[in-house]
Amino acid sequence: MTVVDLTISREIVIDAPVDVVWRTITEPDQIARWFAESVELDARPGATGTLVFEDRATARPTTVALVVEDVDPPHRFAFRWAAPGADVPEPGSSTRAEFTLTAEGEGRTRLRVTETGLDELGWSDEDQADFAEDHNHGWEVHLGRLGTLLSPTPG
């Protein structure tokens, strides 16, 4: 985990080819297997969508609006997602999540997720730190799920 200049960054090496990882991070039915409970998304620049997360403690859903910014199959995918209290994912009311995929030998992929834009939200230092801590933990959990989903277990 790193938080440098309010940039959240995580990476994982997955025992799956780049094209498989790409599909799993860009197709709604696949994203719902490791990231959000419900996904509406079209992986093309300018497309809007939503992610629905369920709070495990309260079972209350939270819907987050997003807009796709960059798509460079199968190497880079980025979207902005609305910050808490915001309805429109645009600079100043959202953060940007960027996924970068790099082949690591045959059949393995290094996936790096970088989330930026926290410094543009106008929040207090304490609120920024809380958000960064929450999202660092969230990316750790979700990338762990993704790695488990795609990496075969010996047996």
C-alpha cells in the first residue's frame, strides 16, 4: 500500500493471461464476481454507469455513478466514480480509478490500480485520510478476490 500525494496505488500479479484479466475488469457480469454486487457499465470512453455496493453490516446498498474515461484494450481502463455525497462523476466531485495490465511471462498478468483526484475534492485532511485508508483497504480486499477468482488453486 502506498499513499503518496493522496494517490492510492495497489498491484497484484494474477495467474491468468492479460485478455482474461481484461475481460474480468471490464465486463459487468465479471466485475460483479469480485468488485460490486451490481454493475451497469459499457467499457467505452464517455459511457456512464453505476456500481452498487452493499454494506455488509447494514445490508444497505450504495449506488455510485461512474463515467468511463479511457479504454485501451487490453492494457488500460480508467473511470471516474462519484465521491460520497456527489451525484455526477466529474473532476472535483469524483476520484479516478485506473487499471494498468502488463503481461508477466506466459499466462500471468500484473494488474496495477491507481486512484487519484482525492486532492480535488475540497475535503479536510482528516476526511481525505479516512477516504484513502478506506479505499486502500477496499482495493486490497477486492484485488484479493480477483486474484482468488482467476488464479487456479493447486490440488
